[in-house]
Amino acid sequence: MLKVTSKKIAKTKTVAYDVAEQLRTPEEMAAYLDAWLTDAPDDAAGIARALGDIARAKGMSQVARDAGLSRESLYKALGENGNPSFATVLKVARALGLRLHADAAI
């Protein structure tokens, strides 16, 4: 007779990854946005989400105040279906302490 014993198998617990938790310094934030601008320059929604990630890392309420926007409108503009105006992008970038610059595309 074969005896079967049951072994407890440890279950792996997963958690959602949030890039905002990894953005700790201004240099990391700038590098993250630069990567989006370089690697996906036509993905306006992705770039807006990247700004949203950085804003969450810095504190959405403070960024909204510094940009002269309401917290709710900032979440909406930089969220999944957001479509911020260029003026909003500039305000948010300034509030985040980031500068946009241009290089010649060769």
C-alpha cells in the first residue's frame, strides 16, 4: 500500500508593482521621463502617465498645488485615459522640478 502524505506548498504572494515607489530622487525622475520621451516619443498617453507616476512619487497634492491645478484634475489629466493640454504638461513639469529640452533628431 502506497502512503500519500500531503506537503504544504508555500503560496507565492504577489503585489502590484508601482513605479512611483521606485522614483526616489530628482535624477531618477528625470531619467524615467527621459526614457519615455526617447523610447516612445509618439506615445502621448504613456508620457502623460509617466508624468503621473512622477507626480505620485513626489506627492500628488503638493504637485497639484505647485502647478496651480486641483488634485482631481491632475489625476484625470495624467491618468489612464488622460489627455492633458501642453500647457498642463508644462505646468506639471515645472512643478516637478523637471525641464523639457530638445535635441536634434539626426
